[in-house]
Amino acid sequence: QVQLVESGGGSVQPGGSLRLSCVASGFTFSRYTMNWYRQAPGKERELVAAVTSDGGSTAYADSVKGRFTISRDNAKNAVYLQMNSLKPEDTAVYYCNVKKWINDYWGQGAQVTVSS
């Protein structure tokens, strides 16, 4: 079955950086667009970034554009989210996601806390 396992969350001061990783299994990773979402307390889950199956195209939410970079390594079945210039409003649980036909699959989430 599909499994997505995130790692790399933590606490950082404003202006700092973190790198999230997500390792996938149970499906042909190289065929699917991969996504990162986040959910802050009391807010809806929102799409942060996406990368196409070959890594050739990426897309970002306006709130993170220029600060976050999504990338993937199909040889390792992994997708990454490099987060720079972090702000307190980036505090959230970050989820790796893949959409296969009518199904959405999610990782367990990685907590990112940005605070001084």
C-alpha cells in the first residue's frame, strides 16, 4: 500500500531554514506529481508546493514563493521541501501528498515551528 513518511521538522527562529523530506513506497513514484501541504492550528489545510513527475515543473503558493523550494529524487523515491527565510506564520504541520486517481494519500505530518 501507499506509504509516505516525512522527516526533518523542528523548531527554528524567524529567518532560519529547515529541509523536509518525504520517502514514498507502494507505488511507482516517478509517475506522479508530488505535493506538500500544510495545516496551521485552526486553519484549513493548504497546498504549499508541487513538483511534476519528472521534476521539470514546480508550483508554489504565493505565501512561500521565493522562500521555499520543492525538489525530488526519483532514484530515492523522495521529495523534499527546502524552507528558507522562515516566518512565524509558516508554523504548521507539513504533509507530503500524492493523488492517485480518486484517492489522496498523506504522510503522518511533520511539525514546523517558527518562533523567537
